[in-house]
Amino acid sequence: MNIYQKLIEVRKAVPFLQKDASGGQYKYNSSSQVIAAVRAKLDEMGLLLITELVSHNLLSETIEFVDKDKPKKTTTYFTEVDLLMTWVNAEKPDEQIKIPWYAQGVDIAGEKGVGKALTYGEKTFMLKQFNIATDQMDVDAFQQRMEKSVGRITSNAISQLKSAWIGAGYNINQLAPRIKQLYNCSINELSEPQVDELLAKIKEKRSEPA
């Protein structure tokens, strides 16, 4: 078999996964579940997946607040990684497929951001590569539905907003004050129309001639 035929055989072996983990108000497919579901078939087909970290970007945002009359602050670390996922046919090592991939990881401790991004990136890559269906809907869509019901935007939308802001050349520390100035709220309190409006403004800024 060539490498494409082998990948199809892996896809046939895992058509569906039921969500096995839960967090907050939603269920999701854990990384260990997804990897375990495809690993045996990958071994059988003699397929190797090599993950290369091409680049990474670390952003941090510190928020100060008052808890029980005591001032506190928390720092969130947002890690972005660009990956190169390479499928290798072990029977013919020169037969390879290279696929660029992107992943994100959010951490409050500071030392786990890259690991979280790599783990999430590998899981989502496998799900999308093999078109694996999950029950109800994928984790991001379900989270968006739950958060929308209580009037909040999703963490994915926040990440998108931060990425667009930085891509336009702005300092990440200027985002929160700008949102406060425009909408008199924090980034987590933005509505979906407000996010769309702000993204449009950022896009207009990026399209302006130098």
C-alpha cells in the first residue's frame, strides 16, 4: 500500500468516538482516548507521525482584582505553536506527507503552556486528519453554545481576538484598556457582536497601507 491508502485504512478503523472526559459544563474527547483509538491501526499500517515544533509565541496578561477586600492579581500565559506534522510510511521512508498545523495552550502557572499546546494540537490533528466524528458536537462548538447561553464569548473567540490584536502590531497589554474604553467591560464580558466589531476594526487597521 502507498501512504495514502494506509491513511484511509486508519480512517476506516475509527469512524466515531464518544466523549470520555468532562470539564465545567461540557464533555470532550481526551487526548489519551484519541491517540489510543488510532495507535494500534497506525502500528499495523506501519505509519509514523513526526511532530516538529517550527515556532512558538508566548503572551502573558496580568489581571488585578479584589477578592474579599484583598487586592490580588493573576497572570495568564497564552502559548501559540506552529507545527509541522509529517506522516512517514515506514516501509518506504521516502514516502512522506507534510502538513502544517497550529495549536494553542493556556496556562496560569507558566511552565505548561507549550505542553498543553502540543497535546491539544496532536489531538485535534488526529480528529481532523481522520474525520473522526464525536457525539453531539465537538468540544469548541459545545463550549460556545454553553457560554453563549449565559451571554459570554468563548475562550476560542478570546484567543482569536488576542491573535488578531498582536498580528496588527499592538501590544497585548493595551488590549484590555482599549476594550474598557470602547465597551466599558472586560474582554470576558464582550458580546459576540462586539467581538466581531473589534475584529473588523483590527482588520481595517492591518489593511491600511504602510
